[in-house]
Amino acid sequence: MLSRRRLIVNTLALSAAMRLGTTAQAQTAYPTRPLRIVVPNAPGGAADLTARAVGRKIGEALGQPVVIDNKPGAGGVVAADMVAKAAPDGHTLLLISSGTAVSASLFKSLPFDTAKDFLAVAPLATFDLAIVAAAGGRFKTLADVVAWAKANPGKLNIGTPTIGTTQHLAAELFKSTAGLDAQIVPFNGTPAVINALRGKQVDVGLDILSPLLAQINAKALHPLAVTGDRRSRVLPGVPTAKEAGVAGLVAASWNGLAVPAGTPRAVIARLNQEIVAALNDPMVKKQLQDLNLDPHPGTPEQAAALLTNDMKRWSEVIARAGIARQ
């Protein structure tokens, strides 16, 4: 009798354990449906193409398609708000960048808290900014620019894209770290900056290197320096601003992926694992390098540090430059 009772108890316990195991497995299954990467930029740009190259590869590894959802405009606020309000289950990701950090510092109020409402998953890529001048002009080096600007206060004009972009704020950083009295002239995009340089409407320009490269290779623009902490892979003969004598001018653009706060750590770890594998894949690496982007596989902590450091840096630049918050 006792052995029969023990058998029934053991059978019930085993059945309960199996049910619990099945439930736990169901709760931790990931992913269970297609993933979505919300990109705060239009299709065809560097951010969009990066998300597509990496998304395709991680989709293959996770066994679910990855859909790219482009939501440009409003300084990336629309895209970020959409992800902040999404279910924190790892199925909705946000492409973050130096622009995300700028928006956090530039807008008076946001419908989300950039520091609290997202968790970084991984860096994706870094890309250089460059200071350029028209070929055949008075400036052959960055030291020439600094010397001329100091000898002619208020006369140097620096062309950049729109106010509040990373490029515009990097130009403000250039002014303050080099101690220059200069004018920053914002244009509505890189093509307008290039036209202004070639038409001698501005003296130098500061912009992302990639869209300037064709003009540099055609000898229409002359690169004076890149603003990263190391020389560019595609222009190894061009010094960094630090090497050229402006020690405090270190600024580069980057992008990465984040998820809504509350997403389980195990899901973030799995995503990070597949993103790192994708960035180390030779085909993905070549796709990014062909866009003049440098793959930057890393940890969630490294991606978070990129965002946090840029938020602090650009907030200080905005305050020092007296740029009105929008």
C-alpha cells in the first residue's frame, strides 16, 4: 500500500515538474515572431543600409525575418518614441546613434527618457567626420586654418549640415577647443555644403567623410583632418585633428541597437551574440566597409557608454555654444 502511494506521489511530482519545465521553456522561447528594427532615417542612407545588412544576418541566425521600419524626421524622436512604447520582449529594436545623443540634449522635452527608457544591445559601426577645404585654396593643413582664423578674428566661415546635427556640433567643438572666433554656416545637407565649398562661399567644411569622399578623390576638395581618435581607414595619409594640433577635437559618429527598458537580460545577451557574429561575418563586414563604415562589434555596456558619453559631451557643447533648445 505504501509503495503504491509513493508511486502515485512520485508520478504526480514528475508530471508537475514536466509541466513547469514546459511552461518555463515557453516563457523563455525567443524569438516567437518577426523582429522589427525602427530606423530614424530615410531608406538608402548609411543608418538604413547598416540595419539591413546586420538585420538580414541576425534574422538568419534567429530563424525569424527582420523587418526594417524607417521613421525619419523630428530628430529621431518619432522612431524612439515608438520603440520606447513597444513591448519589452526583444522583438522591437531601435537604431541609436550619435544623433540620438544630440536629440536628448537639444530638445526641451521628449516623450521618453533617453537614459532610462532604452537598454543598449550592441554597437554596430563607427564612421569618420572630416574637415575639408576647396582644393587649390589657401588652406593646406588644419594648422593653416587655425593660424588664419586667429589672425583674422570673425572671418573664418565653417560650413556644416543643419543646426543640431553631429557635424554642426563638432564644428562648435572645433571652435571652442581651438579657441577660434569663427562663424558656423549651416546648410540643408551635405550637397549644399559641398557646393558652398567649391563656390568659395565658406572657407572650410565639417561633415561625415563618406559623402565627401568622391569629391576628395576627384581632387575638388582637400581633406585637412579627420576628427576621430585615429586615422581613417580610407584616408590613412590624413592626420587626426589631435595630430594636427587641435588636441580637444575628438568626435566621430556611430550607430548601434537598443531595446525598450525591461527587456530580459537573456534576450539582450542573445541579440548581442548574433549581432557580434553578424559584424564579424566577412560579407557583412565588406558591405559596411564599402559604405566607409567601420564595423564595431562590442558589448551592451560599450554601446551604452557611447550613448552616455555623447549625451554628456553634446549637452556641454550646446550649452557652451548658446544653441537654443528646441
